[in-house]
Amino acid sequence: MNFWVEYWNDINKKNNGSHAQMKEQLHWVEPDPKIISRRYFSTMMAATEFAKTVEKRGHMIRIKQDGFGH
């Protein structure tokens, strides 16, 4: 089974006002496929560790796998 991490910069963030103010409800907008980077791994543990480091740098991430569940 193969695993991969997709990551990209979230350019659709809205950060208006202070944390105490009501904010507009944000809806998920699928990123443009051209800006998504991918890195492939043979284990879920390796993919998860990489995803944590990328997320700490401010990227949006998602981990995917091929095939069926366990």
C-alpha cells in the first residue's frame, strides 16, 4: 500500500478583526491542483511525520493512500 502527502499554502485565509469578533463562516474551497505538491511514502508513519513538519511551516496538508482500508 502506498501513502502520499499533499500539501499547499492556504491562500484563501480570511483573518479580519480580532478573535473576539464574530467571523464569517468559512467554507472549504478545494485548492487549485496546480499548487498542490505531493510526496510519496511506503509507510503511514513516515507520511505522518513528514505531514507534521510541513504543517508546522504553515502549509495545509492531507494524507492519502491507495487501495482499500486495513
